Amino acid sequence: PFQDMSDSDEWSDAESDAAEGEQRECAATTGRREYFSRCAALEAVPCAMLVAKLRCEHINLRHAGMGVKGARALAAALAVNEHIRSLNLGDNAFGDEGCTAFVGLSNTTLTSLNLADNQIGFHGMRSLASALPGVPSLRELVLKGNVLDDRAAVPLTDALSGPAAASLTRLDVSYNTLGEASGLALGEMIASNAHLLDLDLGWNSLRGAGGSSVAQALPRSALRRINLSWNSIGDQGAVALGEAIPGIAALTHLDISHNRIGRLGATALADGLRRSSTLTSCELSHNPMGLDGTKFNLEGVSAIVDALRSNRRIESAGLTDVHEGASYKRGAACRFSPTDPDGSYKLDCADPWDAFLLETLHAMSNEPGETWMHVRHNGAPLVVPDSGESSGELPKSGLVEFEYVSWRRGLEAALDLDLSNAGDRLLAELAEQRVIAGDVCCHWSKLDGTPFALGVASLPAAGSLRAACSSTTPQDELTFEAALDLSSPAGRATALRLWERQLTSPLESWRSASLDDARADPAEWQYPHLPEQGTLKLEHTVELRSKPLDRGRHLSPPMAEARFDDLMRALSAEQQLSLEGPAREGPGLLSQAAGRAYFTAEQAAAVLRVVRKRKGRARAMSALHPRVIDPQNLSAAVQRAFASEAERQEVMGVLEAALSERRRGFAVRSP
């Protein structure tokens, strides 16, 4: 049968007309037609990548080999295009002649133009300066890596000082040949331009006079960032900066690395940095601040370090290689930032700069929340003197390796709490209050293995709560304050549980304790007996660490000897009580210690000597053996601990039984 297709033909025609109209509209707003027409007139091959992206907002045509003809054809398209926002034309060999193509350009959508590495000089800069009024939307202009000199700086600064560049907020003229005269012109421009926020002048030749001119203009500018690195501004420029910095009201980031700044300039900068009210980042690396002529003199560096540490507004600062200047022979090993010292260090104590770093970092570790970890001297563990002591005890020769760790890296306290235990529950409630107050951050918490929002959800009556908390302020430990009425059974039970935690956990202790405002020392009490009257006020602390203490027997340190001696006295008293009467309710000290700490073979053998009964020794060995860091020495340590052959045979039998039980457990769990 015949089918009438007239309606569908009409729809097809309509769709075709709409598509053609859309293409015409697209061509009218992208400049595609103008681009092809100009290429044909210039007998130039069109750039396929440009043609394909004329409707895109961001186009990267770096290394496209466009040349002078390509610049002229592109200018024809830009005069019509309404889509392009940022355009990277770096390394296209435009030269001065290619820049003339942009004279008279009118475009109201382009916001970022990158003309880096295009061999643009004085004449090209003059053409670009005259083109700026035609691009009122331009916010970023990159002229990095060209051949701009003192002559080219004149049209550049004239254009930026006038209303034609009112929209420009970022200018990059680094890696050019701008000299002292350019610095004078740039200083005048900076002082008069209220819109420019980011200026990169790195790798030029401003030298002392040019650097001083720029520095003196900063208090009157709106700049937020300025890069003056690799300009040889020397002490003259540094002194000018030191005088200008206190009066700066806007600048937050300053880079003056690689500038031949010596001791005199460093001292002047230190005074300015100490009084700065706006700077948050300051890069001073690779300046010979530690040299006075050819001799080491770290007076200026010390002043810089003191200034940076005293001004808490400065969050980031670099002082790498300030003892020699531009030396990279040590790589990352000599990196140093006084405001962010965290990291690994490898210092040669015989080297003056490394010795200075060693002493400086040792003094800095006296501040709350900052410490050295994994310290080794010539490959052997090194006990570092307390930071309050004289640094004269630090090594004078050899290689010292350590990791500087501070609260900035998120030092954590691991809490493992039984909510049915009175002492643990009190700690959980105090931690919850600190999280709600905001001075403690809870990274994660689980209740009986299920995610739990500490500080949001209510604590249940029972359950196992595990949490990782960190401080939001500089400190080495979390402190929980408690006041317990010892005349009540509940108060005594809570105090006893907290006492047991500080006896058995390597990371928990009582910083202070008082009974009715009189100093109280738990070492004078006879475990588990507490005073039966009075109010016990204590500060229970949990140490903050960068890594969890419990990392398995091969990576975890054993219990400290002083803490182990306290534990042994309490264990002896507990064993004596078990001989005199029935055992107390709840887990004993040994089982708590085995769950929280690690021991050496000698310590484990000493514990077995305290335990009197065979059954008790069997339980003790079963609990201790997985927590001994050197199990290969356990048999020998046990035999040395007992003088009687009968006791040795008995304990060795207990040890063998414990090992057999563990082997059977592994066999059952194996697939």
C-alpha cells in the first residue's frame, strides 16, 4: 500500500535547515571562516588542532610551530571568537613581527594569554602594549622566556600603569633580561597599579638597585605574590626588603631565593620578617647567608630562624643551602624550613651548617608537640639529650640521622577502651567532651568493630570502643583531668582502673596527682589499695605519636625499664594477694600489660619469677610469649632467671606447652 511521506519529508527539511543554521551561527562565533580565509590569503597551512578546538574554552597550542603567518591567521579568528577563555601559545616563534598581528585586536572573552618562549623583544612588546586596550577581559599575561630588556620594560610598565590593563591581575615576565633600569620602571608601575595581584620577575637581572626599587614600592601595592628569585639583588635589595616588609599590607607570598644575599641582608630581613603582619610564605633558600666573605658566620641565619619561629603568621619558609648559596650536591638531605621542619635529616656533625641545623632542631624540639624519632649516630641508636639541656652533649663528629616529627603531621593517640570498665568509660566520656569542644579531632572510631561517630552518637553502657584522636593545638600528649571521690566505691573503682592503665600502658601516665590538694605519688601506695578518704585530682595523659606503638613484636619497642619496675612492684603485690585470698574481679595486671605493651625476653623471665603457681605461670607464658620482641632469647633468659634446677625444668615445661599450644592454633587456622 502507498504510504504518505510528506510529513516526514517536511520534518527532515526542518531538521536540515536547523542544522545548517546552527553551523552558520557556530562559524559566526568561532572565527572558523575568518581563520581559513586568512590562511588562504597568507598561503599558510591551517593548524588542525586550532580548528578542532575553536569552540573550546581552554586551548593549548604550545610547540605548534605557527610562526608569523600563524599569528596573523589566529588574530583574525580571535577578533570573532566568543568561546576561548584561555590560550597557550608558548614556543611558536612569533617574534616581534608576529606580535604586530595583535595590534587592533578586539576580544571581550579572552582572560588568559600565554606567549612564553616566543623571542619577543622591544618591538613585539610595544605591539602587545598597544593591543591590551582591545582585550578588556584579560586577567593573566605570561611573557616568560622571551628577550625582554630594559627598553621593552618601558612600554610594558606604561601599559600596566594605565586604565588599559585594569583587568590584569597576574603578570609573568620571568626568564628575561630585565635589568636595573627595568626595576626602577617596575617599581613605579607596582606602586600605581591597584589591580595586579601576582607578579613573577624570577630569573632576570634586577640586581641591587632594581630590587630596591621594587621592594620600596611593595607597601603601596596590591600585590599578593611576588617572585624575585634569581635576580642577584644581594644585600642591597635584601636590606630594602627588610625595611619595606613591616609596612606591607597585602603581600602574602615572597620568593627571594638564589639572590646572593649574605649575612648583612639576612640580618635586615630577619627584622622585617619578625614584624610582618601579612606574609604567610617566604622562600629564602640558596642564598649564602651563612657566609661572611669566605668564612662561616651563621649570625644572620640564626636571626632569620628566630624571626620565622616567632612570627606565627608565616606558615611556610625555606632555608635550604643558605650556608653555601646555590648548591644541590646534598639533594633533599639539606632541606630546611623553620616553620615546617618535619622530615628526615642526615647531618654531618663536622660540617658547620649541619652542626648548626643539629643544634637548631634540638632547640626547636623543646616546643610542645615536636620531637626527634628514630635517631641514629653512625648507624647505631642514639639517645638524644633533653632539649632543655646543653647542646654540648650532641655529637661533634659522624653522621646523625633522624626524623623530625611535629603535631603538624597529625600526631595521634590510640584509645582502646572497655566501656563497662569504670576508668575506661571516664576516659571515653572525657574524650567525647574534647571532640565536641573542638580541641581534639577524632579521625576514626569503632564500637565493637562497627564505625561509631564519637562526639555525635551517645556512648552505650558497654562495648569495646577504639578510636584514633589527634590534637588541634601544638602538644605532645592529650590530657584528661579527673576529680574522684575516694570515699565512694565508684570513685575508688575508677581511680584503680586508671592506675592500672598507667601501670600497664607505655603511652599513658599521670602527669600530676593530688589528694585533698596535697601531692600524691602512686609509687608510695601498695597496689591495689587506695586511700579511702579524700578527693583525688589527677591529669591522665596519653602520648601522641606519628605511628601506632603496637606495630607487631618485630617493630614495637619493649616497655621502658622504669615503667617495668613499677609494674613488677604492682605484680608482686597482686600475686601476694592471690595467695592470701580469692582473686579480684576483672582482668589482672599481667593480662592488661600483655594486651598493651611488649617485653624483652629478660623482662618476660622476670615476670615468671614473680608468678608463684604453675597454673599461673602457664597463663602468664601463654599471654607473654606473643609480646616478646626477641623470642629466640626466651629459653636462655628463663633458665638464667631461676636458680633451682627443679624450677627451671618446670618453667621450661610451661614454655614448651605454650609453644605447642600456639603451633596447634596456627595449624587450625591454616587453610
